[in-house]
Amino acid sequence: MIGCLPESLEVCGVERPIRSDYRNVLQVFEMFDDPDFDQRDKWEMAIYLIFADFSCADDVEAAVLEGFDVNEAAERLIWFISAGDMSGREKQLPVYSWVKDEQMIFSAVNKVCSGREVRSDPYIHWWTFLGYFNEVGEGTFSFVVGIRDKLNKGKKLEKHEQEFYRKNRDLVDMRPPMTEEERRAEEEYNALLDEVLG
């Protein structure tokens, strides 16, 4: 029905209540960005985070033994996260990360909401939050996304964009997330470097 925000998703012929607050979806994104989880664990966790029937990921495994269809649940989850837009979009390199760009995203969304701090609201439906996000206009976030898009497509940056990029390379560059092992190795290297240079 037009104008309704879904509070349940049908899986295996059963309407199942969902945790529709945007924070739950952002947790799903954060988990999918974590290279320490394998794909199966990521989907089980995503289903647990969104479907209110489950109190932990182990509940999902138990439900599978009773006939719960994880593939159907994943399809419904994708439908929900994409706000019902299942049109085949061309796969492109990402220009933003919900995890890396968290502060810029919330700043931009707050601006759309007339300066209100959305993180202080006790509940905002994911589709409502996504609507705010889709209305983000000019600002730091959109400027950074524009630079990333040009870099991804091999386009030349304008002079002011080149200067910004030179000064803010860590902000603009999208590195794949590190595994726990890679993080430890980097910390050890930085500690050794500090000791040698210190």
C-alpha cells in the first residue's frame, strides 16, 4: 500500500515482524564490511539483526532446521534494505561507506532534517532515514563522493578538487576493511616505528 512503512516481511508464508529502525540496517552494513566474518555468518547475523523472531544468530540456525528458508529471508531483507527498489542497478565501485563516512553522513542527514540530530531520535524507520539520505545536497559529504566518483571513473579532478584531495587523502580514499590480523600487524608496525623514531 502506498505510503506505508513495512513493519514485517513474509518468509515461508509467514508474516514476520522486523526491527525496522535504521540503526539495525546500519549494523548490517557494518557487519558486511567486516572481513573477519564469512558470507554465511554475515547472512545469519543480518537475518537475526532485522527479523524480530530471533534473539541471536544461533536462533537462525535452529529455525533453518525447522524449515526456515534463509535464501528467501535474504531476498526479503534485500528488498527491505533497498526500500522496495529491486531494479537491477549497474554494479559500480562504491563512492561511500556507511562505516567510514558515518560522521559526514549524519551531518548531511541532519542538515536535511533542518539541523535536528537524528541520532537522538529513539526511532526512525529505515525507509524514512533512507529518504533523508537520498535528499542530501551540497556539502562535504557530496563533495567527497563527487571526488571518489571521478577517481573511480578515471576522470580528471578540477584544481580545487585536486587540492582538497591532496590535503584530505585519508578522508577520500576508500580502503577495503582490514582483517583483525592485518589490524594487529599494522599496530605492531606503528608501535615499532614510534619506538625507532621516538
